[in-house]
Amino acid sequence: MTDDDSKKPQTRCMTHGYDPYLSEGAAFPPVFRSSTFLFKNAREGKRAFEIAYGLDERREGEIPALIYTRVNNPNVEMVEDRVTAWDGCEAAALFSSGMAAIASTCLAFLRPGDTLLFSNPVYGGSEALFRKMLPQFGIQTVEFPAECERDELERIARAQKNVRMIFMESPANPTILLTDLSAGRAVADALSMPDRPVLLAVDNTFMGPLFSRPKAFGADLVLYSATKFIGGHSDLVAGIAMGSAALVDQIKVIRTLLGAVADPQTAWLILRSLGTLEIRMRQQQQNARAIVEFLRVHPKIARVAYPGLEEMGVSQRARCERQCTGSGSLISFEIRGGEAEAFRVLDAVRAWKLAVSLGGIESLIEHPATMTHSDMTPEEQARAGITPAMIRLSVGLEDVEDLRADLERALAEI
């Protein structure tokens, strides 16, 4: 372990992987816009391509030479070095979007005849990928309830053939249900064979990297839409896949072939954001908890979903205590009524912004059934617990009294 590796995540994410004196003493990294990079000699160039195209494995401690920004770039590599600080993963791959990270991960490890198990519900883009696209390539996809216990998950898994990956999103979007990460690891181990391990992949976008560390509960791969909290300012689109160097190197081969890497400017914006990630997420959580307490007692609210609440149930509360160090800043609630009443609230807010996405510094409000999860059939929505009366909030950094007053005024429109 180097001296830098022993530092706290908040320190590492601001310094790791950058030597100012290699860039004219610039205190903050410049944007490396170059599309191509010079090799010191032909042998270095040969070796760089062997690694980039998966022709040979990286040796321990080996740092491949820069080739071309579709393959690697200094800004991209700095992000990859730093974002692992919280999750404790060995390596990371930065992508042009969260969906690029998820899709590339699936393509790296799934083949025709394999089965992917996924928690239900998941983000709408992931849901469409799993239900509609992967089956076109001969990959079977089977859902399991996000809230299910280990016995049910194992029963579902053993009823399938050639399970290769278990995909969990925790908390689930938009129901805020926590999946049992330890159960996912146990079932993956039970189905694994020495020459064919079953991988556990976890989308940690909603809670991580601050309030949830899936690797500590056995995740092989940790996935993010870096657009959200990691970017945090609604001014970039990016994704991240983390895990062991051996697994991430395989994902990077797919990234190179598809050209799905993030551009240098996006990577630089993420570097800018990493230094404030912890203070942003903690303040957003504090604001969210105040909004939750307001919603819980409002007469026009039927139920509130937020990690750790008593009304989430005994099992969910236990998972929150076991898996999470916080509750985050995503809230779902159901109003008394249906779509018409929900739309009245959405159209009446002013401090809250009517838009999809989450994790930015501004507070957002949206209607999952007709927006982020509109691609699901009514039957699929009902099975996932997504109702016409559901509204999802992403709590930002505005004054919480203004946010609360705005919601109160909007709810009066019902």
C-alpha cells in the first residue's frame, strides 16, 4: 500500500493519480484534448495494443501506455483512479453514460444461452435492455422481486439454466426498496462452478458511493450513472463500472470496440465534482430527511418510501441498518388519488423542477409511471409496485423550508 492509498476517500479523490509537476505545476489537472498519444518506442506501442484489445493480460502493477482517446486518456484515467476510493474496488472504467456502462458489462460477460437474473424494478433503461434487447441476442433474462429474501431468490435462480449474472439495483428505482446484497452473493456462489463463476453486479447509483458499499457485501461489479451524484451538477452524462482489475479489463475491451468511453471534458468535469461529493450528498440527505418527515404526516399522502422508515417493513429496515451508512436523498411517495392528482402536484411546484434524472444540486420531481418507467406495460408496472399515484423526488441543495413550503402549496391543489 502506498502512502496515497492509506488516505481517506475524501482526500484521495482530490489528489490521487495526478502529479502537478508533470503539467507545468498546474494545481488542478488540465483538460487533455489530444486524440492520439506518442509512444516512446515501437515495443511500448505493441504492448499497449496487446492490452487494449485483450490479446494479453496486464501484468501486476503494469500501467499501459496511452494510445488514443477512444481507448484511454489522462483525464479519464484520473477519474478511474479516484472514484474507487469510496467503494474499495481495485479498478474502474469510465463510460459515456450509465447505460453504456451497464450494456458493456453485459456484453463483456453474457453469451447466447446464458441467463441474467435482475431485480424488479430497475431503472427504465436497464429494464428495456434486459427485457427487450438482450433476448434478441439469445440471452435469457428473468426478473425477481427487489424485496425478496434469499430463499425466494435461490428458488428462482435454480429454476433457470446457465445463470451467469445476478443484477441488483439497490435501492430500486423508483420504489426505493433495498435488495439483499448478501443474498445475491450467496446465491451466486451456490450456482458458480470453478470454470464458470456467477457474477453479482450492483447498480449503486441511488446510494453510493457514500452511503452504500456493495463490494463489502460480495459484489463483483459496482455500476453507476456518474451523471447523478458523482457528477452532481446536471451538466454531464457518464457512467462507471468498477471491480477487480481482471474483470474491468474485460469490460474495457468492449468499451474500446464500441467507442463508449467518456470524453476528456466530461472526465474533467467529474474531477471537478469529486471534491464536493461528500458534502453535497450529506447535505442532500439532511434535506431529504426533513421532507420525509413532512410527507409522512400530510393527510393527502398515502405512503412514503425512504430507506430505514418503519413503514418500509421489518426486513427493509434490517437491510438498511446492515447495508447502508445513510438513507440518501431519493424519496418516492403516493398521493391519495391517481394520475390526475399526481399531475396537479407536478404542474403546481415551482421550487422543485419537473424533470427526470436525480442526484444533482437542484431538486427534481417526476412521475415514474408516465416518464422514467413508461416503457413498462401496465402489468409490469403493477408487478413492480409502480402506481399512477407515485411521485419520485430527488432532493437537492435549496433551502429545505422553501422546498417544504412549495410541496405544501402544490399538494393543496389536489
